[in-house]
Amino acid sequence: MNAGDFEKQLKRQALRQIPSEWRAEILQKAEASTRNSKSAETQNPSWLSTLISHLSTILWPHPKAWAGLAAVWIVIGSLQFASSDHTNRLAARVERPSPESFAILRQQTRLLAELLGQSPPKDADRAKPNPSQPRSEQRTNTRIA
Amino acid sequence: MPAESDLQGVYDEHAQALFAFLLNFTRSEEDARDLLQEIFIRLARQPGLLSGARDPRAFLIRLAHNGAIDLMRRRGTRQKYHEQLAEETPTIFATGENPDEAAFRESLSRALVELPPEQRAVVHLKLWENLTFDQIAEALDLSPNTAASRYRYGIDKLRERLRPLYEEIK
């Protein structure tokens, strides 16, 4: 079988004709779509549609990569949320010590200090000497006392 | 938008070739129509699309090819689509009056379906669009050497497949 003859034989086979009714339908739809897109352009696009349009332009070249990145961020976010929730729940579960407990603790600390021969810790609420008084007068008052 | 008459002119000049290519590539009249419609919508919306093309026919075939590839990807793997095509197999040829010729066309149509889509596209453009390998390379975004080798492989397979029938009708 001659290669050239075979190719010529194939070339001779007439292809199917495009259905004639398609012409009007396809051209009408193409023109209608242009009119629709023009009328959509004339309306003020919302900021959201503008944002989506810009984003899709940026994200379109590698949609899978961006989707993967978004998925990673979602996982990180959910892990973060789960861990912070757990800490809050733990903190809420611990009861705040009562004022009586504080008083007992303070008394025990003072007793321990006396046993060890140290001066008792200064109370935070003890009145401080008047800072407006000059230091020389303070010394005089001490001597008089 | 190109003037209405421009779009009509483009249709009259290229639609038949695009239809034949798409029908051979997709083997579905419905898909060929949808893809053809998409191309013309795009042409209507982007007025300068064809004016920048060196070879409008090659450019339009490239649009058609890309559209068909996207369609196949949307539907799943090429292999799956290929199997589906083998089951449907609508003919891409005009109905012949001569029974021998009709039988040959029927067999040729089936043999074309068995080719991988890339080989089928090259064979179609070379045989029935009379494009050069450079034009085919431009249209299908491949090198001229690849286009030539795909054509050769495709023709060899068709010859093997159709040898008995061809010898009979010769």
C-alpha cells in the first residue's frame, strides 16, 4: 500500500457540514452576550464584585496552590482557636481563693518569720511616712520619740 | 465588539473548519456546538482578539483545541473520555452514496477514535485543513517536529487499521 495514495484517499473523504441553523443561533447568542456584558458594565459594580474580580484575576493562575494555602491557614486558625478555648476553660474551672485563705497564709508567713528570727514582712497597707516632711525633721522626731 | 457583519464574516470563513475539528476531537455534536458558541461569544466580547493573530485560522483552532481540552479535564481523565468516545463514535464524515465509500468512511471514523486525541488533532489538521506542520505546531502549541511525528504515528495506525478495506476498494 503506497503511503501517498493512502493519504490522498483519506483526504478525499468529505467531512460533515455544519448544520445551517446553527449560524443564526450562534451569532445571535454571541451578540446577546455582548449586550448583556455591556449593560452589566454600565451599572456601578459593587465593591464586593470588584474585589472578587481582582481576586479571581490574581488567584486564577494557580487555584490549587491558593486553595492549599487557604486550607493550611484554616487548620492553623482552628488549632489556635481550640487551644485558646481549652486554656480559658481551665482558668474558669480554678476557683479564686477566699479572703480567709489569704489571712491564714499571711499569718503563717508571719509566724514562720518570727520562728526564724526575722522581722515580720512589712504590710503593704501600712501607712508610709509623710513624704512631704523634710528628712531633717524626720530625724528630729525620731530622736524626741 | 466586532461589527455584526465582521462576526458573520468570521463565522462564514471559519465555522465549518472549527466544527469539523471539534467534532473529530470531541466526537460529540453537542460539545462541538457548545465550544463553537463559546468561541463566538469570546470573539464578540473581545473585539481585538483576531486582529492581533498572524494566522486567524490557526488562532481559532487553538481556541477550539484549548476549549476542548478544558472540557475533557472538567469531565475527568482523558482516558475515561477516550473510552466514552469509543462507545459513542458519531461519524465526522458526510454520508456517501457509494456503499464502499460509506463503509470506508465509517471504518475511518472508528479508526480515528482509536487514536490518542493529540494524534487525532494533528492528523485532522494535516489531512482535512491542509495546514503545514508549522501551522499545526502554532495551533496546538507544540513543536513542528512533534507535530510531524504525531502525524506519522497517527497515519501508520490508520493504515494498519484500514489496510484490508483500503485494498478491497482500491
